[in-house]
Amino acid sequence: MNARLSVVVAILAVGTVAASSKGPRLEAFVRDIAVFDARSGTLQFHQDILIGGTRVQAVRPHDPSPLDAKYVLNGAGKFAVPGLFDHPAPGTPSTDTRGALLARGVTSMWASGWSRTEADRWQRGLDRGEFYGPRLVGLELPARMTFPTGTRPGGSNVLDTLVRLTSVEGMTAGQALQEATLGEARRAGRDAELGSIEAGKIADVLILSEHPLMDIRNVRAIDAVIFRGEVLTQAHLHLLKQGRLKPGDGQLRSGPR
């Protein structure tokens, strides 16, 4: 190989390394947002959330440099909290209401009172991308549930429980959110992949327009829902609440949940 050819090969090799270092295109990039740390119960301000495929790739201090992403969400003045866990009343939610659960920020739920057949049918349909709705995390409630008597399971929803935890049980908003996210993931044995916004975990993220630790009721102020890395905008959420968003209308894709 002559000297000139060697130089060309070296330049091509460097170019290949540089291109590969950029990595694949991100599914979503949330810029400059306050992220709820479910381990400490506090907010970390001015953070970026990088989502690749169905997982959180990184949570890092805000960097204004542009990134290649399918969806770029401006998080300035907004708040990111992990997807919520819920305990619906016994009985499988109807086709019209299961999407509404996701629109309210419920990304995981217990199937207490369901038959194994009902649960398998739900999870199988969800994995195939047949409908929008939360994943199932278990059929039986663990004995160490710490939620107030009368609020779970069934008969209420996670928003009611969060309000009760703060107004009746005396928890701070941060503590209540810890219970409904990472605490529930631990009880379900899924805390290695769910319950907090951390690198490597499934990307279940609620984007809120109001400060959740100032008033726990602000978890209702949902600006967008990210479920398994899939961004559901206000338009998607509106259709979900009406039971009108069908696979293919949004970005729903198949795969284990």
C-alpha cells in the first residue's frame, strides 16, 4: 500500500468511527426539564432525558447541543415524573376506558381480582400492539402494601390515593409520588426496569405542565405521556380519553412490556 492510499484509508477509518460515535437516532429527547428523582423524592432541575428505543438512554444536566431524535420535547418550565401504578376496581377495564387509564398517566397496573385468562389476554394484546393501555405487573397484591385502608385496591384511582396520602396520611408530595412509582415497582418486583427515570429503565415518563411537589393534584396537568419510549402528545391523549385512538393512529408498536 503506497503512502497516499494509506492516508485515504486512515481518513475513512476516522470518519467511520466519528459517524458511529453519534449512535442511532434517538426515539425522544426531552430538553431542559425538571426530573423527579423517585429515590430521593426531590426534583433535579435543568436536565435532559435521552430515550433510545423503549429505554432511557441517559439523564444528564442540560446541554444545548442539538441531538438527532424522532421527537424533541421542550421541557423548559415543565416537570418529568415516572409513569404511575394503579389498582383499578376488580374487572377488566373496557376497550373504551383502558386507553383513558394511560392518558391519565397510569403506565402500569395490578390486575387484582382478574382471572389468569383475563390477565393473559390483556397482556398478550398489549404486547402485540393491538390497543393502548397500561402493562400488568401482577395479579395478587403483596401483603406489605402500605397504602391507606379503603383506598386500594379498587374503588378509587391513583390520583385519589395520592391526594389521600398527602392530606390524610401526612406524607409530603414527594413521598406520595415515591409510593406510587418506585415503591409500587419494588412491590411488584419490577424496580430494576420500572418506577424511576434512570438510564437503562423502560421509558415511562409523564410530562407535567405544573409543579407536582407544590400540589400533588398537579399530576393531573399532563402535557404528554411517554410509554415505552413512545411519545403521546396532547392530541393523542385527547383521543385516548375518548377511546378513539387505535393502533396505527399513533406510534403503538409491538414488543414485550
